[in-house]
Amino acid sequence: MKIAVMGAGAVGCYYGGMLARAGHDVTLIGRAQHVQAVRRHGLLLDTQTFQTHVPMNASTEANAVRGAKLVLFCVKSTDTRTTAADMAPHLDPDALVFSLQNGVDNAEHLRAALAQEVVAAVVYVATEMAGPGHVKHHGRGELVIGPTSKSDELIAMFATAGVPMQTSDNVDGALWSKLILNCAYNALSAISQLPYGRVVQGEGVQDVMRDVVAECLAVARAARVIVPGDVWEAIERIARTMPAQFSSTAQDLSRGKRSEIDHLNGYVLRKGEALGIATPVNRVLHSLVKLIEDRDAAGAAEAESFSSVPEQHVKRPLI
């Protein structure tokens, strides 16, 4: 099958790489440094069980989705609307678009922007970009998708590529379950710059996480969303199965990038306000991450401004 990965970061590269390794025609669409590395050497797929270079196509242009029958949409939630508009003119009419993103409303935004079928997918994988064209897999990798007429074909195709997939009639609940995991871990990992296994060992941290979960579940109930399973058990399992993993929010902040916090704790905060549910712990975590983002953005702007001052105007410290 011809497949395009729109937003070839850690998640997109992992799933795109696994599918390409299984023999599918995959094109990664992403940042120039990764695209250049993939064009030169293929994607370095570095998993827990094997390491290999996977030859595949790569592009920086949205029109590279043309001809794809499956599009893995993996951009940051902050870029969903603009990226959807960029690729819309180039999509085949019968293309299927998978939203492999954090947050709970990305598929809704994609359906509003695209004529093609859009399927929400819940992603459970620990992965990071370890360098240009190098994706490092730390664990798991299963997908849960919403109903589609192509479910059986897709499940078989992904299974052949080594990716477990199942469908759910309650994908909204599954998305909320993942959202709650992210709300419990992402900000704390980002603020502390610690991996999950270390975060949960912090003094008082598990009580904070329980408060986050309680707030999220209260908002979900008010929104009439049925969250499946034992959420707290799932949170404890994350620390056991991904102890060395840093959250995507932590990775963003460590690189001086804006995160998706507005679509995680920030989403719960806004949804709670709309439904009359107080979410003070989510509010604090959201505000702290935003402060760090603003501090880093101001520091980067100051550094750029300083670097633009002619050398003769730069005051030297006395020695």
C-alpha cells in the first residue's frame, strides 16, 4: 500500500518505519534535517529488538501525500488545522486519514477540513527522535482505532508490520483515557525533566497525579464520556513499562519548543470551565508549563537580539 506520514516526528517515523520495513511504499513528510538524513541513509529504526536502516521516500512538502491510500497524520495538535488545509488539495478522494495525535478533538477538526474519511487512533508507544533520521523505540506500540469499513484489512496489515491494532466502539472514551495519562505525566515530566519511573518516586507526586485523574474523570463524566478500564492501574503500568521515557512535553521543553500542553491539561481546564467543573491541579500544571515556555521563548529572542548587535557595540566584561 502507498502510505504517507504527515508529520514525521517520533510517532510518525516509528509507525512509518515499521510499515516500510514490512514492504509498504511509505513517504515521510517532515522537517528538512530529518528528510535529508532519510534520503541519504534511510530511516534508522532503532527498536528494543532490532536496529536497521529502512530505505524510504521523504519530503518536506504537503503535496507528497498525493497518491497515498493511507495517511498517518502525526503533527502536533497545535498544527492540525493549518496542516490539514495544506494537504487537503493533494489528497486522493479515497484516502483514509488516521489521526495519531495527542488530545481528544483532532479527528473532529480533521473531519471539518477534509472530505476524506478520518479515523481517530489512540497511540500507546514510547519513542523519540534520537537524531536526524534516527527514531529510538523504548517500548510498546499498540494502536486502538475507531470503526471503519477497512478495519479488518488494516488490522492484518499492521499486524504483519509488527504493530498490534484493535478497534473500539468507544474510541472517544479510549482517547480520554490516553488524555488522562498524558495529563497525569506530561507536565510533571516536563517541569522536572525526569522520566516516568523517576517522576512517580517524587515526594507527594502520586497524590498530585491522583488529583489530576479525579479532575479529568469529573470533566469526562460531565461531558458524558465513558472512560473505559481502571485509569489509575493504567497510570501505574506506564511507570513500570516505560520507566526511562520522558514525556513528549518534556522533550519539547528540553529543545526550547512549544508543547501541546494547551491540548492536554489546558483542554481539561477549558472543558471544565465550560461544564462548571473546577480543575485547580490541572490549572497549576498547565500554567507552570506555559511559564517555562514563555521563559524559554523570551530567552531565545534575547539571544537572537544580542547576536545581531554589531561586535563593536557589545560591552565586554572586565577581567
